[in-house]
Amino acid sequence: MVRQPLTPSQIEAGRRLGSLLRHARGGRDLVEVASAAGISPETLRKIETGRLPSPGFGTIVCLGEALGLPVEELAAAWRGVLV
């Protein structure tokens, strides 16, 4: 199966999500947060920088739990809706 390229709006959505996650992480160590979410530090780095603009749902749920962010807030950031 060939994956379709992401649209510019999907790329921008990933940047918004990454920005929210980076802000929520604050001064916490990237490795610590990634470990708490059950993902690799490189995956978290890619999500935060927008290089992985459409992470899996389970990954987002686990990151939300690790950072104390409700899934609704993460979804709103991805959609570009102010909460």
C-alpha cells in the first residue's frame, strides 16, 4: 500500500500539535517523557518538530497521559481550534 503525501494543512496541524507537546513538556527531559509514553526519544523529537505530523492515535493518547494533557486538547491543537 502506498501512503498518500500529506497535505499542507496536515503538515501545519502536525506543527501545532508538536508545539503544544513541546510547551507541555516544559523543562522535563525528552527521554523521560518519551519513556513514560512508551515511545522512543527520536519519535518524540520528530513529533515535537513537526517531522512526524500524523502520529498514531495510541502514541498521542500515551503522550497526553505522560504530560497530563487531555486527548480533547491535543485534538483541538491538531485541528487548530482554540480551547
